[in-house]
Amino acid sequence: MAGGINANGGFGDDDLPEASEINVTPFIDVILVLLIIFMVAAPLSTVDAPVELPVSTAKPQPRPEKPVFLTLKADLAMVLGEQPVATEQLAQALDAQTKSDREQRIFVRADQAVSYGEVVKLMNTLRAAGYLKIALVGLEGPSSPAPATGEIPAAPASPASPQP
């Protein structure tokens, strides 16, 4: 008969055996779902963060005796040392300047008005020519952040980065 009260104070004949083991399958399922959520959400939290890059305060590295400077002007004209050079002639001019020593560091100076894409294109040209040691030359400045207008404050040139 259903609905009767038994001697132990419980209802019905539903005496289930006590479980001495914990069923962890639902726990594992929840953990795996949380893992998948965090794996998907973590990369999304770091994409497209607005950043104002600070001025470098690193110690200037010692200069070689005869550094090879490659300058990219605002009008995208290139100057190797003090001689103008065309993009097509860059590899030959670098070989002549470095005596084909591809282990020599090339110091790249780019005008502040040159877009980042053009600087990367120049670096790709240097890599294609076999010059993998590339140093970007900049100005030393205070460690204060740049103004909100996006312009970098003028700072005196360091001895490690002479101006043309």
C-alpha cells in the first residue's frame, strides 16, 4: 500500500541502499564546461585593448665602430648612411656597405610621420635580403606617458641614436 507510514517514520517501502561512493560524473561535466568557457573567453578579453606605448627608458647599447644606418624619411625615401637608395637597390647597397656580412646589425631610423605598415614593409625587405639583425633607433625620453593627442613629445637625441 502506498502512502502509509512505516515504523521508521518514513513514507512507503522506498528503502534505498546507502551510497558509499560519490558519483563524480556530473562534477567532471561541470568542470569541462567551465574549462571550455574560459578557453573561449580568455582570448576575447585581451583583443583590441587601447594602449599608449611609453618612451623607452632602457640603457643605450654600445655602438659599433661603423654602424649601418638605414633611414626612412617622411616621403618614404630611403637613405643608407648618407646615400639615397631605391627599394629595388637596397639589397645590393647593403651588401656593398656591409661587405656581405649578414650578421651585422642594421639600425633603422624612421620618421615619426611614417606609418607603422611602411616600417614593417621595410623590415620585411631587410629580412628578404638576409639581414635578420635589425635595431630600431628612437629618442630617449622621460618615462612619463605620451600626451593624449597621440603626439610624442620632443626629446633630445641620445648619443646612441644620432640624427641625420
